[in-house]
Amino acid sequence: MKVVVMSKVKPKKKKQLASEAGKDNSEKKKKKYWMRMKFKKKAKEEKKAPCQLLGPPKDAKLFSSNWKALQEILKSSQMTAVEPTTTQQQPNGPLQEKKTKASKNVHQNTVSSSKTDSEQKVKRKSVDSQAKIPGVDTKQSAGFKRKNTYKANGEQAAKKKKVEATESKPTEQDIWFDDVDPDDIEVTVGPEAAEIVRKRQGVHKEDTQSMLVKEKAFQGLTRSVAIDCEMVGVGPSGEDSILARVSVVNQFGKCVYDKFVKPSEKVTDYRTAVSGIRPQDIKDGEDVSTVRKEVAEILKGRIVVGHALQNDFKILLLDHPKKKIRDTQKYKPFKKTVETNRPSLKVLCKKILNVNVQQGEHSSVQDAQATMRLYTLVKKQWEADIKNSADKKSEKRKPKSSKSAGKRRVAGLSF
């Protein structure tokens, strides 16, 4: 038996592995260095080469397929445009002429066919573009087409809006609910729904101005006038008030007096959200003393109507007979209807007149007109109540008859 002994492969040592790895790295470094040098040479050559202006190619090699096709088209068009003036006769005269004519006819047919095809394409494009745009004639020019497209688009948008509006209009069948304020419906649903509800309730909405002021009425002073004042804040926190505006209207709601008052102190709070007063309004206003005198002359001997008049008289430093004061805040029938002891003017106008007043900034003219309208609405009853109460008071104050007085005297003597 032969015994074969396999020689063991000796593993490579670390030094051999390192040498082999170093050879590989050196080869890679050489390749990288060679590539860098190559790119550097190209960059130097490009820098040294003079910059050439761009233009059409001169050598045949530089011609591209597109350029060649374009040149052929140009040559063919020049050939068709320029006809030969002289014909050179060759030995085969008639046969050559026939050949040239035939070639010309073929060339012309090809050119004409290409022209007709291009023209037809252009016509089709124009017709398609015109067909897409509604309401435009095919005979019109391009500029007019654009204008008409804008108009057509605007008309279409308007038609769409009209259609949407007609579709969204509510009918009487849609509004099935009752006992709802028409103004609330106007805010939530819309004005058309509110009108339907007002018709059901028998209420007609009118403008505040037309409700408070009588048109074509007397514009001068009347026996009864309404007054309202606006104040601004002074002092460190603006709590104290001074007069800023005074307005007086007659019995028909016509404004008789309206003046801004120049502030006598530094204004710290204009209260614009409520008073509607701004710095430019009272900057060049009237003096307080003159305004007080003029207002006192107007109110003298007249019935004065207002809302919470004690505040207005206090700020004006004026006094007026109690018999001739008509305060809408203190009138008992108004308190009963609103069910409050101190009703606001806004609530009174809403409940009794069905008019919205003091929406945002206040106006002393409008407030005076509102109080006058409330007064004139119940004027007869109000004046009758005052007269009856005055008669009752006078009866209580009357002295007793002379007979009863004599009896007393006699009874006193007998004792």
C-alpha cells in the first residue's frame, strides 16, 4: 500500500499580504494620476484655443441630419420660385425638353401637394379652435376671437350664477317653521326667506330712516322736541364724562340742532365703539358754554322727549319742568311690553317699532329720532294719562267747602 501524504498549504504571512495590497494601491494611484493629467491637458488646450463664435457648420462632417433636411427644403423652394430664363439646347433637343418638362411637372406637383397639405392642416387647426370657442364667428380675426372668448366666458359665468341663484331661492313650502323672528331668519337663511315669513306675519320691513323720519314734513321747531347727547371719558381711567355732541330733532324727526363740542379737558377715552366720536370730530367743535345757551333757548317752554333724560340734563347742566319731560325709559306701558323696569332704547325700538337701532356705533341724531317716534306712537294716550293724573292731584289739593269750615269754628267755640 502506497501512502500519499498531502502537503499542507502554508498560509501567507502578513508581510506578503501587505506587499500585495500595496501593489494594488499603487496601480490605482497611477490610474488616478494619469486621469488627472489627461483632464488637466484638455483644460489647458481649451484655455489656449481661441473662443469661436457660434454659427452654421462649414464642414460636411459637422452637418446634422436636421440641418441637411432644412437645406434641401430651402433649395427646393428656391428652385420653384426662380424659373430658368434660358434653355440650353443639346443634341437630343426635343427628347431633352420633354424630360425636363416632365421633371418640372413632377417637382411642381410634389411641392403643390405639400403646400396644400400644410394649408389644410392650418385650416383644420383654425376651424377646430373656432369650434371650441362658443359664440365666435369663423370669419373674425384672432384679436377679436380673444376678446369674444373673454366675453363668452363672462356670460357663461353670469348665467351659471343666475341658475344657481334661481335654484337656491327658497319657497313657501321650504319654510315650514313658525314663531321665528324674521331678522334671525334673514341672518341665517337669507333675505328671501325672511320676506316670506314677514308676509305670513303681516309685517313689512322698512328702512330705519323712513320709519323714524317723516318725509316732506316741517323742518323747523315744534311744540315737542327730542334730545340726545354723546359723551367722552376724561380723567386717569376715563370714567368721568364730558359733553361731546348734542342733537335735537322736531316732532317729525327732522334734525333741528346738531353740534360737536370742543373738549374742555384732555380726553382719555373717546368711547368710539359706543359714542361714535373721534378726535377729528371734536377737535374744532363749538365751545361748551355757547352750546348750553343755544340748547336752553330751544328747550324753553317745549315738551322735551328723550331716553334717560336725567343723564342729558346733568351733562348739559340744565333744568327743565317735570310736567314737560317725556322719558321713554320711565313710561309704564313701555315697561310692561318689554317686561323690564329699565328698558334700553334698542330693545324698545325692536319690540315696539320693529326697527334696529344702535347697531355698532351710536348716533345722537338717530337716538333722538327713535325716542320721538316712540312718543308720537303713543302720544294721545301718554298725554291723556298725564292730564288725568294732574286732575286727580288737583282734586286732592282743593280746599273743603265754607260750610264745613264754619261748623268747625262753631264746634270749637262751644268747647
